[in-house]
Amino acid sequence: MATAVIWGKQAGDESVQERESLIARDMVASIDRILDNVVTRRRVELRSIPGQSCALVAHRLAELRTYVHYVRAIDLVEHRRLYCSSALGPIDVPLTDYLKPAPSGISIGLAAGTFSQPDTPVMPLYMSTGPDTGLLYIVEAAYLADTLAHGVRYEADHVVLVVSNAGALNNSGNMIPADSAAAQQGTRASSTRWAFSVAVAAAPEFVSHAHWKYGLLAGAAALLVNLLIAAAWLIAFAPRRLMLAAVRRGLKHGQLHFAYQPIVEIATRRISGVEALIRWTHPKWGPVNPGVFMVEVERSSLLPRITRFALERASDEIAQKTKIRPLRLAVNIAPMDLERDGFVADVLAVNEKLPDDITLVLELTERLLLQKHPRTEAIFQRLKAHGVKFAIDDFGTQHSNLDLLGRFPFDYVKIDGQFVRQIDKKGYELIRAIAGVAKHYGMEVIAEGVETAAQHEALRSLGIPFGQGYFYQRPMPVSALFVDADTASQGASVVP
């Protein structure tokens, strides 16, 4: 029995360490991509500028900075002093204010802020361009913190970026002393290309669950109580099994249906598309929140049936019961759909039945799980070759990053409603920045959660092409869709 207990404790510790290591390696790879992107963008043009007069090259420097993602500014360095900034023009700041000791070659650090924004953390990245000249990239730490925050999604308690001799940054975007980061428990992974590491500590709930699970298995093995193990397993997962069984019955008996919400052209308020939103009305429980049952569906063998139902039902209803053309039909899918056989065939079968003036758009709802893989790329290419479009949903939350737009050929970027609600504050600049990056990659922007006329006008002033939200129309059955628009316009295509 004692041996079994020891084995269970060891197995639990190994499981925790494996999860921590997996998250840490993933965070390192993501930050590597950010830094590699920074130093390779317009590298040849930028390397030729240091040493020249700021008055002569300030405009060119500011122009080149717009092509470099993730940075606040790019500064020119000569004789270990910053003398020209893409954001501020002529400056005179010691390089050691950002990196100590003064660097050579390529090096990175962390700083609590810049002289113009002292309370906003940054990662200075220095690249030498000659014996006495160089470039200093001021990388926004907010992008790094956004990447670190992904680890919390996978049951990490905290994730910390540690830069050698320069302090540390946690997943909340706060600077902490390097010795404080070193004293924290967890697992660390180091970059092979840059002088940083990422430390990850699993959430207490995950640690407790891992120890409980392996302790239970060890005890059961020692007592040879296989029947009790099976019973415990059934009891632990009974709620999930019951939920999935209820969804299966609901699908069979017609309890699942769809509400549709228009997507409008912000400049004209003409309807350009609709999003199909799955709904479940249970005979006893009443309306069931999709956030409750779809989480379980997406992790189960029921997902193919639900996705197929969504594609077929939504396309049939929109094709047969709406008249506005041309029209885009957006249907939500999960990244697990891209990993199963038959998905492409399901989509193409539906797409072939749609009229030419209705375009099918697949919205991906879980970006963090989407990995760049030859199979995934092939699916994107094949479906896009048949006219199917792709959208990334809720963009701008802590689970997404700008790096994703460069890795996948999305057609639309849907900005999360929380930023639209804050458009009179920090959301305005963030939306403009996302729109700029999306335009760079040839993608259209859709602002979600538009609820007021003020938000609509602000988005229009930013040049955001499309909007969606209660201000235009709430989700409703296909039979009621566009009713307000029909009574307001003979063209039946303008939302009041």
C-alpha cells in the first residue's frame, strides 16, 4: 500500500510537470515568433539608416516602423545614445537607460517603461548595425503578456517571462524582480535563439486533481478494486454523459434550432450577411445556454453530427426563407472539426447546394487550439478554392494574438464586443490597430457587440466595414429575420 501511495504521488508530480513543461515550451515558441518577426521585417532598409541625420531619415524611419508588428517605436542608436525615434523624431537618451550593460550584437531586456511612457512595460531589443551604430526596437510588453495569458487557459496558475539580468514579466503584464520569479515554483523552458525563459506553475486545482487522480489509481491498483474504479469513473463523468445524452435526444426530437443575427455594412447599414447561432429549447429545462452544452459537444464524438446539422439546417433555412442577395452565411465550427475525416466533404456538400449569391463563411471559435499543420493548411486551401470563406471570432481577447493572422488565410476578423464597448476609451486605438493589421493581410473587419449609435458612429469614423450587434438587430428565428428591415425599406436590405 505504501509503495502504491508513493507511486501515485510521483505520477501526479510527473503529470503536473509535463503540463507545465508543455505550456512553457508553447509560450517560448510563440514569443520566439514575435521576436523573429520584429527583427526580420524590413531588415535591410532599417539597417541602412543608423548613423544618418535624424532630419534626413525621420520620415523614412516612421514609414518603415508601420511594417514592423508588435513594436511601439524603432530608435536609431549612435555611440550608445538614442538620437532618433520613429515616434518622436530627434531624441537624446543613453542606451543604458534601456539595456544594462550597453549591448553589442543582438540582445533583449525588459524595462518598466520608456521616458515618454514610464509606466508601460516594454521589451527593448537591440540590433547592432555597425561599430558605433544600431537599432533599438521598443517591443510592447502587452503583446508578450497576451501570449503568456494563453497558458492560464490551460490550467496554469501563473506564467512568467524571465529575461537574463533584466527582470521578469508576468501574465498580467506586470514587471516583477528576476529573483522573485526565480523563487517561484514551477517548470521553466528556455529559448534557444533569445536570452529569455518562461516559467510556468500549474493551477492548484490542476495539481490537486492530478494528485487525486493518480492517488486513486494507485490505491485501486493496490487493492485490485477494478469495479470501484469503474464506478468512480462513471460517477465522476455522469453529468457530462447525461448532458451529451440529452443533446442527442434533443437533436433527434427537433429541440435544436437556430437564431440568426444580421451583419451590416456600417457605412450604409445594408445587410451583408447573417450569423447562425445554435439554440436548444429543452422540454423541461427550457432554453439551455450554448456555452453550457457546446463545450461538452466540442470535446465529444457528437461534434460531427452537430456540425453537419448546423451546416445543413442553416443553409437550407437561409436559402429558402430569405430574399436579400448577395448574402454571407456564417456558421460556427470548432478546431476539432478540422482534424476529423469527412469534414471537408460535409462542407462541400452544403456549399454546392447554396445559390451562387450566398457565400458560406466558417467561423472558428477556439483560436488557441488552432495549430499550423499541413493538414489544416490543405483544408483551408481546398475549401477556399470552392468559394468558402473563413472568419476568426472574438479577436482581441487574451486568447488570440496578431501572429495568428499571419499564419492562416482568414477572410474576416471579428473584433470582440468588449473592445467595442470601450471604444470611447482604450478600445478605439486597439480597434484601429487590429484593423490596420487585418488590412495588411487582406482581411475584412467585423465589429461585434455594437449596441449604441455612438459606437456605430465611432466605428464608421474608423472605417470599419462591417458591424453586428443589438443596435442593428437581435438574434431571431429565420421567419422573423429582416422583418424590421422589410417594413422600413422597399429594398428590404437596410436595417433601421
